[in-house]
Amino acid sequence: MELNSTINDTWKLSILGSLIGCLIILLFLDQTNQNLSFSVVRNMTTLGLEPPSSMISNHNINPNITLNYTNLSSNYTTNVVEKPRMTLDLIENSASNTSILNHTLIGRVERFSKKAEKECNIFEGKWVYKAEEERRYDTSTCPFLEEKMSCQKNGRPDFEYEKWRWEANNCDIPLFNGTFMLERLKNKRVIIVGDSLNRNMWESLACLVYTSIPSSRVHVEAESSTYKVFKAMDYNCVIEFYWSPFLIEHNEQHETGKRVLVLDKLSQSSKRWQGADVMVFNSGHWWTHLGKLKAWDLFQYDGKLTEEMPIELAYERGMKTWAKWVEKNVNPEKTAVFFRSISPEHHREQWCYNVTQPTMDESYKSRYPDSLVNIVEGIIKGMRKLQVKYLNITKLSSYRRDAHPSVYRSLNWKIYTTKYKRLVQSYADCSHWCLPGLPDTWNRLLYTSLFFNSSGHMSTS
């Protein structure tokens, strides 16, 4: 009897051990399959491909998750660092039920070490020539491009400036995917507010998504220079541009007969900004214009008019007015807010005329005052309720002397390069950017910042 009891106990233990072993094997196979599925989706996205719907599940993005932003500093490194590269992950779901954008994520996200994540900054890197780089659009596929941005249509003979791709030092930046973006912006509204450089950015973004879907399902109003709108009807997605170079009120019909910058009152178009899900602002160059380009005669602050005020003080007061509006009117659970840094100009000894290759060194010297950069960066860092993400495109854009329209801002360029050569320097546009061109990279970084995540971020300490 004792022998039989021992045998029965042994069999019971053997059966129990076998069941536990099978369970462990099944769990291992399931985990491997999940990791493989996510790897496939992540790699497809990095290549600019849309993952099949069978491979994705719905998650949300919380705008309070710190995204992939540079520390606020005027000094950046662009040297190649020989460290293992990493791939940015799709942003995971957060505990919040009210979040900005519907998103997709497969399996369990591969996590990197805290140290490795902090080393990735999408604004630090280098330009790499890609001979195989294909043009995403042109004036035939994106018919609402402004003439002064349509360099190829205007007769620019070279096109090498279109074949440079921005690569971050320590991570792979996903390629822009228009349908991927629209899927995640379904039933959402994007606004881009600022000067003509943000209009440059709007045209780029509108063209990138316009050429990703059937044109018959798109409505575009782009005739006005002060308001433009793109509507993707199948996605119920709207992308708008509002002209507001100061972001504050610019009263050109003041009772005094003077042009007045009202430093403590936001632009009148701000009433139409409210409710957007993604906001991209900029303001800078117009504050530095002098002579005939200067757009104001008087400043108004606290009800008082003055002709003289240090531009640093005026800019600080104006940007604080904008920041207060954001903190008061923007719901951080619903809306992601970005501020794009200064777009560099190339004049005088860094003139863009006849330049066909990027500058590969650190010789660029900005004419834009560092004091104004420091002011807006300080204001953004100091915002309490809502962290504004800082799209710091200044340094990476400073290398691209080759990407301006230069004389190819219109079809009349031959007259200036032959008959009126003395006027070429004033005629050449070394402020805006050819399209397709550099602003496509700005929008790729915006796209990455919205939908992908690494722990590098703008310091608020």
C-alpha cells in the first residue's frame, strides 16, 4: 500500500510539473509573438509605410507626456557620436481618458534604458545626402503652392537641395507618412499661426498630406495670404493657417492714425484659434524689422501709448500676453501646443545666391538677436499650467543656405541676373524656403513629436 501511494504521488507531481511547463512555454510564445508584431509595425512606420489595420489596436496620446524636445539652449552639438542608435517608440497610452489624439500601438513597447533615452534629441544631428530621395510633391501634384516657393517651376536648374535628409545623432527619426498622420488626426483640427515662415510650413504640411490621399476628397482654400485651410473630408481633419506675425494685436487703423502694437492684447484672430487640437505658433522676425520694413509707429501697454521702448521689453511683454492666453484658454488634456524657433536667414557674407550645397561647418552667424531668443525660451520654460513644446529648428536650418528660393522666387529671375545684376542682392529671397524643401523636415519633426516618444525634453528647471 505504501508503494502504491508513493507511485500515485509521483505521478501527480509529474502531471502538475508538465502542466506548469506547458503554461510557461505558451506564455513565452505569446510574448515573442507580441514583440515581433510591434517590431514589424515600428519598422514599417519608420520606413513611411502604413501598418495593416489587423496589426494595430487603439490607444490614446496624452499631451502631458513629455515628448522628444531639445533643452533650451543656444548651443547645439552636431558632431556624429558613435553610440548605439535607437528607434523612437510610438507613444503609449496614458491613464488619462481625455487625451489629444487617438493612436495605435502593437504589443508591448520595447523600452530603452533611461540613460539611452535621454541621449536622443531629434534636433541634434547632421544632414545626409540621399541620392535615392524622391520628391514628395511639386506644383502639378500640389497646385496651391505659392509662386515664390515653387523654385523648380520658376526655373531653378539644380535639384540636389531636395535630396538631403536630416538624421539625429542617436536615434532614427520616422519618415513622414501622410495617411498615418491623418488617421491619428481624424476629427481633429490643427492650426499654424505666425508669419510667412509659418505659412511656408503650412504649405509644406498641406502638400504632404494632400498628395497622400485622393485629391477629390480634399477641399483647399489657399488664395488669401492671411488665412488658408486644408480639409481632408474622409478624415474630418482641418489644417489652418492664420497670419499673425506678432501674435498680439497689430492695429493699423488706430484712432491716432498711427500703426500701433498693443502689447497686452492678443491678435483679434485668436478668437478663431480656440478649440484646436494641435497649435503651432511662431513670432520673431517682424519684431526686428527696421526702416521701411518696420510695421508699427507706436507701442501701447497698460492703456498708454509710447514711441520709444527697448525691443527686448516690447517682445517680452508681447510674448507674455501670448503665454497668458495659452494658459487661460488651452485645455492641456485636449490640445498640444508648439512654438517653432527662429528660421535663419542667409544674407551678406552668408548670402544664399548660387549656393547649391549645405554648409557643413559651424560658420553660420545669426543676425537675429540672441536676447529675443532667450526671452521666448525663458517664457516657455516658465509656463506652469501647460508645457509648450519647443520645435527648435534653428540650428539644423542654418546649414541650408542652398534651400532658399534665392532669385528663383519668380519667373522674372532672368531679368535680374542679366539686365539688372546690381539689384540681385536685394531681389534674392534668402529668408523663405523652396518647396518641396526644408519645411518638409520641420513637419517631419512635428509629426515625430506628436506621435513618437523619447524621454529627451525641454528642461523646465
